[in-house]
Amino acid sequence: MSRRHAWIFAGALALALAGCASAPMHYYTLTTQGAPAVRIAPVPYPFELSPVNVPAQVDVPQLVVRTGGQGMQPLNDQRWIAPLGDEIHSALSADLASALGVADMGGLPGNGQPRLRITLDVRRFESVPGDHALIEAAWSLHLAGTSGGQDALSCTSLVNEQVGAGYDALVAGHQRALASLANRIAAAARAYEAGNRPGCPAD
């Protein structure tokens, strides 16, 4: 083998080995570590958070970030530990339970007892590293199992959290956005369960 051919072979081998060495995988969750319990007055009824819908563009294992005006980029080495809809559901369920003082009874038998049903449809889940984490969602409240019942309350909310550099900061921004969304839903739920007709919270 000539020296020229040897260099070409060595270069091709180096490129092949570099391609085989994949970057380490990082996994993220939207649920936060449990904070110390705070005693609050619980609402009269437990709640049931329905499965959460998310936009198809971000309903993938990878974190998807916006690049420029129209670009979207999935990050193959930055991933959610569970499907994004499940992650949002778990985080929001925990935040609502903390804010309402009652448990999420979704999937458990109601035994004929009244229950506040909460539905959430995420319209936008936008991630811009070093800039912002944005969640826009339509949500509704309906008190089931009571005589007469109340008309459902339907609202939309948009939460935009500024974030620092790095993917940890980006995910933390989405955690804060979900906590803020849960607080808005909980405030409306408390008034709604008291028999009032609350207005939708302002963004």
C-alpha cells in the first residue's frame, strides 16, 4: 500500500470510529422534587386530571427546540424520560394536588362521589434555549356527580418563562410554567367548587 493510500485509509478509519462514538444521552423530567408539605384548606371534592394532549411536533422522545423563525430541531441526545404528554400530566397532577389540598383520583373508582374533572389540551409547547419556555393550553373544569351540576368552565392560558443558557435551565423553565398554570387552574377551581362562576385567569 502506498503512503498516499495509507493516509486515505487512516483518515477513513478515523471518520468511521468518530461516527460510532455517540454523545452521552441525557434524560429530563418535568416533575419536580417534592417540597415540604404546606397546610392549606382543601377543596370540597377530589379532582381527576384527564390524559393530556400535546402538539404532534413535540410529541417525540427528544427535546424539540425552535431555531430561527420557522425551524424546529429535535435533540437526539437530550430526551424526556417518559412521553411528553405523560410528563406534563404527572407534573401538573402533583402541582394541582399541592394547590388544591386533595388527591388526583384519576383512574380510581369514584364510588358515586362528586369529582372535579379537569381536562388540558396543550396547544403550544415552545422551547428556545437561553431565551424562553412557553406553554399555551386550553383547559376546562366540570364538577361531575352532583345533582343539577354546573356548566363547565373553559379557558385558555399562556405562560412564558424566561430561561438561562443550557437544557437544564430550559426544562426548569417548563417546570415553572406548569406550576404557574396549575396555580391558575387551582384558583379557578376553588371558586368553581364553591358554586361561583369564576372568570378565566388573566395571562
